[in-house]
Amino acid sequence: MIDPDDRERRALTHAMKFMGELMAEIGWSTRFSELSAEQAEKLAEAAVDGFQESMLATAPHDENEVPF
């Protein structure tokens, strides 16, 4: 991401909370290079899911928009 705006920065912060919860389960002393493929994938999913959730929640809504 190049030059994120304020909304994207907030979404990144939200994503880090998702990632932090997962790292608490994995163990904070675990190095990234020591993660299993499954753990690395889950960490990436947590980052993307958290970012997307925040962006969706803060998206501007047009009352006149057709929902399809």
C-alpha cells in the first residue's frame, strides 16, 4: 500500500488487532521464520480479514444506491 489515507491507516490498526490475537495463541516469542505454513497463512488471513472488515464498516453509504 502506497501512501495510505486516514481510513486505510485505521483499517491497518484494526487488522493488527486481529493479528495480535492470533500471535497471542501462537506465542509472541515465535519468529516469523519458525511459523508453520498453516500459521503463516492464518496470520495473513487475519491481516486481510481485519483490514477488509474495517474498510467495509467505514465505507460511505449512498441512501439512493441500488443494492444490486
